[in-house]
Amino acid sequence: MHRLAEPMKVEILFPDPGDLHYIAPSKMTKESGGERLTSMVLLYCTLLRMRVAHRTRPAGRSSCLILDNPIGVASRPLFLQLQREVAQAMDIQLIYTTALKDFDALEIFPKIIRLRNAQRNRRTGEAFLMHETSPIGLDAIHMMHDESRNFSRENHEHQEDQEDQP
């Protein structure tokens, strides 16, 4: 007669650093959308890392995860930063897509590429997804900022300097 394995207990770490505790997956439904999404991204990263660790041959980058409008659910910068840090530590690339203009949430991202689907194929009616470029042909931009700098003040001073020049 085969002996059955004992039941396994699963708990998930609640993703708020200010309130660290474990909860049962069934209780995740009572948490906010941002907490649930963050927990699921962290769980995905953990499971993927475990899968990569058990491969017989070493692999390069393990994977990427494309998230469709997660900022509509998890706009709290703390959750987005936690997702990015865990994924980076586990060598997983996260790609976020959103149409929202929540600048507080978007501020944590080092690269933002704007796309639009304003054109359609005349024959099929399908929309084209295109990289939005400026009229002078800028393809992409990588913006870096130093939090100690006050860009508003610097811009104002630059404008004053331009006005002072003949």
C-alpha cells in the first residue's frame, strides 16, 4: 500500500515592508489589487528562479514577464519598486504596459517608450502599434535623474539666462 504524502501548507509573504507577515493564498482575495498583483509577480519570479536552478544546463537570462496595465491595479511606487527589485535580483525582466499617466508611479522607471496605435491597415482594418517619435526623428530616450537636483529651478534659471543674452 502506498503512503500518501502529508498535506502541504502554503503561505505567501504579504508584500508590504511595513507589515511583514505570511498569509494563506485563500486570504489574498481580501487584500488590495496592488498587494495581490505584487504577491503574484513575486511568486512568479520565485517559481521561475526555482525552475532555472533545477535545469541540467546553465541558461542565460531566465525570462521576461509582460504585465498588461499593472499600474491601474498597483500604482503605489513601493509595490512597483519591490516588483522590480525582486525581478532584477532573480534576473527576470519585467515589461510594464500602460496608458495611464500616473507620474508618481511612472517616476520609478528608468526607461519609458511611448507607443501608439493611431494607424490602421486599409485593407484589413487592423491597428498598427508604432513607436511614437518626434518630428526630428528621436527614436528613444534614456532619462536619468539625480533626486537631489531641482529640475524646475534649474529650468527657470536656464530660461532667465537665455533672456539675459542679446
